[in-house]
Amino acid sequence: MTQDKQSSEEEQKSMAEYGITHEKKSVYFYRGHKYDKLSDAIRYARDGLDRTPTTVSTSSD
């Protein structure tokens, strides 16, 4: 048994003994940044799109 697995089993036993619970937490990533809330990631993505320079094509006839 590896030490990580053993540690995990010990943690699980301790959690059960003391009635400790946990939840898995979602983390969102956008362009190298980490966000706890999806709404923040979306807001920054939208803000980034608003600031993205647009390419203007000009034709020289």
C-alpha cells in the first residue's frame, strides 16, 4: 500500500469517526486564470471579448 493511499484511508477513518464531511469544489479556468465561480469566469471572458481588437479590412481600389 502506498503512503498516499494509507494517508487517505486514515483521513477517511478520522472523518467518519468525527462526522466530518466534504464536497468536491469546481474550479473554472480561463486563459490561465482560475475562478471559484463560473459567473466570474464568464464575466472575465465576456470582458475579454469586448476588449479584443477587431480587424478592420480596408480595400484599396
